[in-house]
Amino acid sequence: MTKYQALRDAVGQATPGEWSIGPSYTDDDGYIELPIYSVVDGQKTAPMAIALQFPYVRGMQEANAAFVTLAHNLTPDLLAERDEHAAEIARLRALVSEMADNDTYEIEYDDGRMYSVCHGCSAQDDDEHNPNCLYVRARAALPQ
């Protein structure tokens, strides 16, 4: 399983809906709690709460709660965007690969012999391509 699939599965199994941070409160033991809410089937639920007792971490509760809600709310869109980018990369790799494989065209001499000419740098037959040739760069960009 890829890390993206693991993340997709985790989001799919978590409490659905957009999460938001509720008002903080301090319980009898001194824990400062920040509930995180979601609405599921019209019902307000609290799938989790951020709670820390120690005074030296004041402010971290709010930052942690903000991070958790933001990560939960953005993950589906970020995964969809990642999938779109992966599909575009695959499409572009296929185009570059096709271009790298079709770097020449053939011309016939007056006497019937054929020779190949590179579209990008005009190298003929077995001549070395210019290092800045589009086809040389296309081949270099492809994964080996």
C-alpha cells in the first residue's frame, strides 16, 4: 500500500464532514481541552479533543487543534490534486517518450539513397546530436 492510499484510507475511516474547533474549557484536573466538531447526519459530533495539562505548552493546544482540523479538511482535495498531477505527469512522459523516439525524418538523395535528419538539430544519419537538441533533452528527461 502506498502512503497516499494509506492516507486515503485513514481519511475515509475518520469521522466525515468538515471539522471545526469548539470553544476551549478547563476540566477539574487542569486539562485545557479543545473539542473538534463535525456534523454527521445533521448531528453535531466531537470525534476528538486536544487536551494538555501543562502550563508551559499553552498555545500548543490551539495550534495542534488548528493543524488537525486543517489537515482533515484539506486532505481529500490535496489527494485529488495529487492524482490529477500524477495523471498529467504520465501524459507528458508519454508525449516526451514518443517525441524522443521520433527524432528524425528521412530524405532521399537524387540517386535513391536515404538519409535521416534530426528535426531538432539537423544532425544527419549517425552524426552526433547537438547537446541542446530537443530530442537529446527529451531522452534525458525520461526515467531510465
